[in-house]
Amino acid sequence: MRGHGTYVDEEKLTASVAGEVQRVDKLICVKPLKTRFNGEVGDVVVGRITEVQQKRWKVETNSRLDSVLLLSSVNLPGGELRRRSAEDELTMREYLQEGDLISAEVQSVFSDGALSLHTRSLKYGKLGQGVLVQLSPSLIKRQKTHFHNLPCGASMILGNNGFVWLYPTPEQQEEEAGGFYTSLEPVSVSDREVISRLRNCLLALAAHKVLLFDTSVLYCYECSVHHQVKDILKPEVMEEIVMLTQQKLLEQEG
């Protein structure tokens, strides 16, 4: 049977896009390598607020349409549970304003394909200091958790939408602010170097179309330690690091 990304040409099934073939019983689909994000319920996303509207925020999440974060779908500061009043509506910009980065979960998908987000868990909310890396959504491996504290001293949120957030691992979790607290403490030089190295490793893996998950990123980081941060993006060094990473991954699977 003909699925998405295929067409029939002279009684043969041909792919209309370059990508990965997926078979479900007799249905054959081709998932393109370069694509916009098609969200599903439960996906973790990293997005940027583009507009504040009545009782909702518009969020850019690398999908075909802007996603929506409703005022009723966020935790109020202090974690109090109550109905949202007109006063909350007037102070929406104090919670989140245009340009703010957030991590959220897809709550539902509207009929036109737009996503409805929520940040009701304390692990979601406004993001503080860190680096955003924008990659293709097809390179992010689906896992049980997309929040990783890496042993190298930095943390990573692998958004299903291809947006990856790298930030220094916080010493203690601030739970009072209900996901709106952002630390503005200066980040040490060593932390900045670790984050820069991770960013370059992500770009190297993405350039060679390697699936991104905590193990592949950590192996790539370990393989790149012998090189300077700025050298990682040189084509010959990039190729060497990615080859070593793929060998490590194969050994681990084998």
C-alpha cells in the first residue's frame, strides 16, 4: 500500500522524498531526512515565544504552524492551583514575553496540525542561560526522557522538534517559582568551554547524519577531548571524531 512520501510510477512504488523507509504491515511510508516538525502528544519541545495574545502565547517550535501555549496550561508562580483571573491575563508578560525560550510538552494537536503545549510539570518552563542549537527533527532519537544531566558538567534538553538546549547543570532545583525562575549568575569559563564543545559535537554529528541521543553525544564529547573546541568543526577533525563515535556505538550495541 502507498503511504506518505511515495508515488506509483509505471506500476512501481517510488519514493518522492529522500529519507528512511518505514513499513507497517503492508503500508510503506518514507520519512524525509529534512522536514519540519510533526508533533505528537507527549513530545518534549524547546520553543521561542513569538507573540503574547489574549489568554495564550504563540510559540515557534520549528513546525509548519506556530504552536499555542494557553494561560491555563502553565504553572502559576509559587505553584498555586486556581482558576486564571483577568489579573493573571494582564500580568502574562511578567511570566513569559516575546523572545523567551521555554521547554514544554505537546498536550494535543489541533485539526489544522498546530500544536497545543503545556508546562504543568516543574521540569518544564522558562529557560535561563545556555546555548540553543537548531538541528533537523529527524536526527533526534525518541526516548523515555529528553532531559539529560551529562557527567561532563553540563545538561541538555533534546527537543523532539530539533531544538537542543545546552546549559550548565544547576546545583539545586528552584521549585518555588513554578518553572519561571531563571538564574542570571555569571557562568564560569570552564562551564562555557564544556557547553561550546558540546555544541560543536552536536553540529559535527548532525553534519554526518548521526542520530542524537545522550550516549552518542557523550561518546562524541569523549572522542573530541584531544582537540581544541574551535578545531572540532574542521572537516577532517569532524570526520575523525564522528567515525570514532560510530565505532564506539557499534561496540556498545555488539
